[in-house]
Amino acid sequence: MIYKVLGGKLGFNAPDYFMKVLLIILIIGFPINLVFSWIYDITREGIKKTGDIDREAQKSKLTGNRLNRVIIASLSVVVVLLVFNLLRNSAGNKEGEVESGAIVESADVVEISIAVLPLDNINQDEQLEYFSVGVTQEIIDELAKVNQFSLSSYLAVKRYKNTDKSPEDIATELGVSLLLFGSSRINGDSVRLSLELVNGGTGNRIWSKVYNDLFSNTIKIQNDVAKQVVAELNIELSPEEKRNLNKINTNNPEAFNLFLQAKAEYYDLTSDGMTKSIDMLEQAIELDPKYAQAYTLLAWIYILNGHAGVLAHADFAVKTIEKVQPLIESSISLDSSNSDNYLIMGALDLFYLNDLPSAKDHVEKALRMSGWPKLPTNYCICTAISVYAALDKLGKATKLVKLSRKTDNSDPFVFSDEGLVLLLEGESEQAINAYKQATEFNGHPFFNFKVGWAYYHIDDFENALLYLNKAYNVETESTGSILAFLSNAHYKLGNFEKSYNYHDILLERQSSGRPNVNIPLAMVSAGRGETQETLQYLEKAYKEKEYGFAWFLNSDPVFDELKGNDAFIELINRVGFDQK
């Protein structure tokens, strides 16, 4: 603690290396001084050996020597404590200090947790809402480049848009120490951003700034915000962090504007929103062919657009592969430090290429890279969780779920990930509660389906139908998985006519050449105990590279009864499950 006080409080903000050098000098010099003072004494006649000094004179100094020994003993304790603290810090248990001109926080901070709340759209124009949403997301991404920061994702903070809650209440709910919030206004060619950083515990302002600039200069504002926050909190950045914060993703304001609009559109996971996002990002890339960030986001939206569990009209997996691979290659060639690219490649491997070993390699590379942000759901950490679940590595999946919950305690995908892991671990009731929490934050049919799916697997078919019907009774067409488990639940309850009606819809889709139908048909056959039919549909799904084949084989309990079947084992091995 003395080392911290000297460096942080009494050292006049001396850099870490200065205090360490000073400490080393003290450690080396102290024993030398101790030995010297024991052998020699300083007298009026000069330096003499202690034994040569007159004993009577020594007696007069007895009290002084006792005091010296007390001082020496005290200094010895201090040195031991300093050495212990230095060794502890060098072992990697470094603690940061949050300090600003306005307020000094706790000195025992390992990570600084921040939530960037959605900016208020002062224009009150829905057509300009994308700007406040997009800039909020960009500021989050910029702050996430600092290793000491732990950020709440946009999905986690989205519900606080225009809230009346106090900063203290929001910070408590999100579990963060700092809040950054403000407003945006566009007026012709100019933009005004008003921002404040406050202490989440007290509501006291730490930093504030108003940006009045041309709209074309908005590109640089989020970088400046991150730098200002870092400076205000006295955080020492690594060379790599400095490079990342100085990086401008594009110098084309029109391309940047399209990028912001695309991010705002796709978040609702609708087919229409994704189509608009794809069109905007393609325009952005045409305007700036070196816009690596746009390539990455476009690749991720194509991954989602082919997600047969989310969209009933998901494209053929082969087409998704053809679109995503060149985009990721382009992004990596422009910016090899972006770990999100490897996470997206892992998703492509797992859900589209049915290659588990490659999926594992890619997600682990993403997790190892220094560029990996402390924002677990950036391009969805669920990819890594799903890979480990498919490989039956539930311990690793659980660790990532805990990391996700820490940062995104109101992101529906995080609760969905948690529900999957809990279900596979046999914690059915907890899994259902996690899935239900996902529905509280997002009413998308996918999350209601997950609750019904979990109920089905604990043989609670009545409650399964309750949530499966919620997922089915929407304006848009239902996914194959929803139809499959509606058929299965009715079958288990003896409602055979309804069961066959849902089954017939899947057969009609198959006969019309629709993609992603064989796996749902295999689910129906498995639910009815029809082993040969199940294996036939799975073989077709493998040959046609249907979405999610490798994942479903080991992650959906509907196929558990087949795990001792030789033909099923051969299918699992084909996708690399035997290479754990």
C-alpha cells in the first residue's frame, strides 16, 4: 500500500517506472547502509569502527543506539512490505486507479466498468434516430479498445433510451461504476453532441464536453471521446491501444453515415431490416473500398440473414458461404488486428461449413488476440459458446457465459446462451428461467421458441406448446424448428392431427425446393422414434450443407437417443466431433 500511496498520492503522479526504480534503489541500498552503520559510527573525529570508540562514550550513546535499532527494525518491515507489493504487482495482479480533477474514486480498481447510454435524439425526427443510435454504438466500440475498460453492450443499455431513472439506479441495475450519456442534434451540415461522464454511485460529474462540428467530422468525434475519457481517468495506454484509438475507420463521411444507418437497421433481426442494412453497407464499400469495418459488419449480417433458426426465409447455406468468405478475406487484408473477423469465420465454420475443428481454431484465435474487445457480444460471443457446446466442452462454454453476463446482463442472446449451457448440463429449470429472461428483453419469436424447446426437453409438453404457439402466432412465416417442435409436442400429447398438419407444412416446403428443411424433418422423425427416417434426413442435410448441421447433432437433445447408433456416430465424426 505504501508503494501505491507514493506513486499515486504523494509522488505527484510519478510514472510507474519511476517508483519502481526508486524502490529498487532502496532495496539495494538499505542492506549496505545497515551493515555499514553496524560496523562504523560517525563521531566528531570522523568515521570510526564501533569497537574502537571509548566504551564510556558508548554508554552515553546506548539510548541512541537502541533508538537506532528500533528505526532499523521499522525500516526493515517497510522494505519487506515494499518488496512483497512489488512482487505481487509483477505477478500480474496490478490494480488501477481511477482519478480525475472532479472526483477521486477507489484506488483498488482492476477494471473500470462503463455503460454508454443511448444518446437522446434532440431532433425528435425518427429518420435521424439512426444517428444517435449509431454514434452510441461507435463510442462503445472505441472505449472497448482500452483493456482496462469493461463495457456494457448496446443491447444491454438500449432500454434506457429516454429513461427517467437516476444515474445511480441505472448504474446499479447494469452493475457499472461509470455512466456516459448525452444528446445529439443534426442541423443541416452541422452536428452537436453533448456528453457527460458521471460517477454511477454518486451521480457526480467527472467529465463533460460539447462538440459543435461539421457532420463530415463526426467520424473523428468518437475517437476523441474515448481519448478524453482515458485522459480524464489517468489511464496509461499501451502502444497498441494508442494505435487502435488513433485509427480512423474511414475518411469518407457518406460511407460512415451509411454504416451508422446499417447498424441501426439490423439490430431488430428482421428480414426487412437486414436487407436494408446489406444495401447500405454495399454502398458504403463502393464509396470507400478500404472500409474494413464495413466488410466485417456486412459479413456478419449475411451470417444472420442465413440463420434458419431466426429467419424462415433464410438463404441456402452455400450462398451465404459464397458471400461471407470474400468479405472476411477483404477485411483481414485491410485490418488483420480485428479479432471479430475470426469470430465470424468461426460462425461460418460451425453453422455453414460443418467444420468443428476449424470453428474451434477460429474462435480461440479471436479470444487470444489482443484486439479482442471487452464487449463479449460484439458480433455475438454466442458463436464461441455454441462451438464449445457442440464439442461438449461445457466448462469453457460456462466461462464465456459468465463473462457475457458480467458485461451484458440484459442482452437476450446472453440469456439464450446461458439457457443452452444449463440445459446441456441438466439444469432444466434454470435453463427455462434464463430463456424466459431473454423474452423479457426481446419478443422475437426465436426467444419464445427457445423457452418452448426447453420445456419440451423436460417433457412438459403443455408449457412447451404455450411458448411455441407464441413463436408461431406472428405475422411472419415461422421457422422450420418452430414447426418441428409444434409437431412433436402435439404428437407427445396425442394430438396427432395437429402434429401431422405442422409436419405437412415442412414436407410442402421440401417439395417446393426450400432450403433448411431436412434438419427440422429429422427432428420430427427423432421425436417419433423413427431412427431410419431421422438418419436419412440428416444425411440429406449434410450433403446439402444445411444451416446448423454440426451444431444440432450434439447440442439438440432431440437426437440424444441416436448417440449410440453407428451411423449417427459416423455423421458426428464427419464434422470433426472426434477431434476434441
